[in-house]
Amino acid sequence: MEKQNTIFLIAFLMVSLVTNAQKDSMWHLNPSTAEEAGIDWEKANEFVKGKKATTILVAVIDDGVDVEHPDLSKNIWTNSDEVVGNNKDDDGNGFVDDVYGWNFIGKTKEDNLEKARYVSMLEKKYAEMSKSEKAEDPEYANYLVVSTSFAEEVKAMEKQVKRVDKMAKYLKKVKRKHGDAPTLKDIKRTMAFGMTQRLVKGGVKRGLEKNPQAFSRILGSIEGAQGAMASRLNYHYNKNLDQRTSNVGDNYSNVNEKVYGDKEVNYFSSGHGTHVAGIIAADGSNDFGAQGVCATCEIMSVRTVPDGDERDKDVANSIIYAVDNGAKVINMSFGKGISPNADVVKAAIKYAEENNVLLVHAAGNNSSNNDEVGNYPNDKEVSGSNWLEVGASSFRSSPKRLADFSNYGVKGVDLFAPGHMIYSTWTEKGYISISGTSMASPVAAGVAAYVWSYYPSLTATQVKEVLMKSVVKIDDAQQIPGSEDLAKVSELCVTGGVVNLYNALVLADKMVSGN
């Protein structure tokens, strides 16, 4: 599961905690201007006043959804053909008690990366081969490239863990000496040793200058980073990790197996999926919390993505499950660099296309060109008529209107959508602002579902066409994500613009009415 690449620059997260908090937390719904490309949500609502809407079911394939969140529960899909808790497959679809969706990864919380699985599998294969046999194996050259890259990543991660540990050590020393709310003067007189601790000290000073109460949040963020990075080493980069049998119970090598897992769509902490679901359909009729893009949507939770890389078999089965159970839009805020069973996923993509279902996918958060690097799943080698690939835009003004972490590609990314510090639902009845193409994708999915709910005669292909033809173009050159170089946005995605709900509704209306 690809998340924003903040490794090593963790210290600067501390500053963003106090600076980004100043931004309007629902900026993505704002009007689209020359300085900021919101989706014109209020203007769109005015346009559809008096029009009748149908309910559109959006499947969120993710790490689960908190279906009891007070800002989501009203808009959670319920399988009316299932009797809750009777331990029977009442609707005969093969899934027992799938009331709110399905969980294809069982008790899995953490998993390793696809690279780790690939390297582990081929290490065992080539250990039994002679040099001449390896030389004749067409996959051996690729294995050497991937295994070398993997080893380098492990070393880099080990260094980052040590650096973050040093950061935490300094902050804990500050806390021991000066308590939970040290002053700027306290920080200045607390010695820092080495470049890493001096970097943290400088970050804390800048943070306290903006917000004198920021220390506890800074310490919490670094401690969170400590845990996350330790988890990456222990799970993501662990070639020997194999919990599939105990956690899921399927025969993983059988890619044609369809029914496994359980009904628990909110297993462990499902913060990421809950955030995604809220962006799409948080209840706007109450007087608290977040506002989803699409008030006429319901959310189906399909739990597929662990803390680590999702598996191709699970992704394929999740798409098929969502299609078979009535989803019209499927949001997929995940991705990885290699896909050993890509054909299984492509078959599922084709199945969705044949059943008139739109697939919306996050482009990734590595500031990479998707035309040049692997980012799976994708619509290459399939028609792509029902596939929308979404990069992230920012609330910042030119030349930083694209999020600096977002992947891009003049062929591989269709459009951008707001994905920088997006406010939405979180676990334990909470709310949070976070960034990523994981957030941009559900903004676009919400726009697609909103349009479709008012113009249900459109096909998935037409809905995609509407969104792409109605973007707000960004004409002036912008920084290429991850670089200070400038380029036209038309050179960084297919459409050269940012999704816009109002424009999409106007175009859909013309398409349906023929005017």
C-alpha cells in the first residue's frame, strides 16, 4: 500500500503540523479560482436543485471502513438480502453475513511488500540452479535488478530508523527536562548532538515560533514515525514473513479461488479506508464533522489492503465482489511497483468494464513518472475505457498547484484532483487532515458518483469522458512533483487539469439532453 514518501524529511512534518492547520480544512470543495482549484461544490449543488437523484453505490477497496462512524453510518451500504449475524449465506453469493461488504485479508494487519515476496520466492528458486541454468532463465536478469534494489531499500530504511530514533531521543530529553510544554527558550538551551538532532531542534524552534503549544504534537508525530518505520522493517521488508495461512486460510497459490476471508470490514484500525469513505460520502446533513462530495452515495467496504502491499488475487476478487454486488464506482487508493499476477487483476478490470463499472485509482505518491515506472494495478493492456487514474493537486498557488508528492504521466495519469491536506473521517469517531493521491482518488470518485446519480443513463465510459473533458485547465507552468523544474500540466497528465464537479454536471447535462 503506497503511502506518501516522507522518509528522512520527517523533521519537516513538524513544521507542517502547525502551518497546514491554518488552511481551510474543506478547501477541496471550494470554488475553482486562478489561485486554487477546488471542485465548485456549492455551485454544483445549485445546478442540480430540483433535479431527482438516484443512489450510487461506491465500493471502497481499502484497509476497511468504520461503518459505525457517526458521520458515515447513514450512508453505509447494507446488503438487504443478508440476515445480520445468523452465520448463513442468505443471498447465496458465497459470502456468509456480508452485510456491509467483505474482508478478503482476514486477520491480516501488516504484510510485506511485493518486492520482498518476489525476492524471497526467486531466491529459493535460484538457490537450486547452476550458473548456466540461471543464465538461461529469462527472469534471472530481472531478479538481479529487483533483489539489488530491494537490498538498497532495506539499508536505507535501517538508516532512517536510526535517524528517527535520534530525533525521538532528543525530544524525549526535552520533555524530561522541561515537561510537555517547553518554551522556545527551553529548546534553545537543550543541547543537540549530531546533524540529525540539530535538524530536529531547528524544526522544533520553527514550530514553536508559529505555535507555542506545538511540542506535544511534534513529539507525537515523531513517536508515530518511529513505530511506522519499525513496522516497515519488521513487516514490509521482511522476506520471510508468511502469515497468509494463519490470517486468511485460503490457498494463496490458487489465483482462481474466489471465496475466502470473513465479514469483518472494520478489522483492526481502518483509518485510511475510513478517511477515503468520508471524502466520498461523509454525511453533510448533520451539523458536525466532514462533508462528503456525494450526498447521493452509499459506501460498500471491501477490506483488501494491509499495512504493506496488497496482493493481486485479493485485488481481483475485490473488484469482482464489488461489481457482483451492485457497485457502480470502485475507488482504489493503493498501489505497488510490481505485480506478479497482473493478468488476474486485468481480467477483473475487464469484467468491471463489461458490467459498466467505473474504476478510480490513485496514481501514487513517489513524485514519479508513471509512464516510466511500474504502478499497479493499471489499465495498460486493457482498453482503459472504465479506468480513471488520478494524481493529486494542492491548495498552493503557482507554481506549486500540483502536490509535490504526486505521481504524474502524460499517458499514465488522466487528471489531478485535490489531495493535499484533505479533512475527513477517521477511526474512533475522529477526523483528520492528511495528504496523498489516496485522497485525490476519492475526490474524483465522489465527483463521478455525484454526476452519475443525476444522469444515470450515462455509461461508465461516458462518465469518465465527462470528468476528463470538464477539467479546469492549468495553463501556466507548474513545478514537476519532486522537482523544482517547471512543465505545463498538459505534459504531466492526459487532460492538463483538475477535476471539477460543476463543469462535469454541465457537460453531462448537455450530453444527455443533446443540447
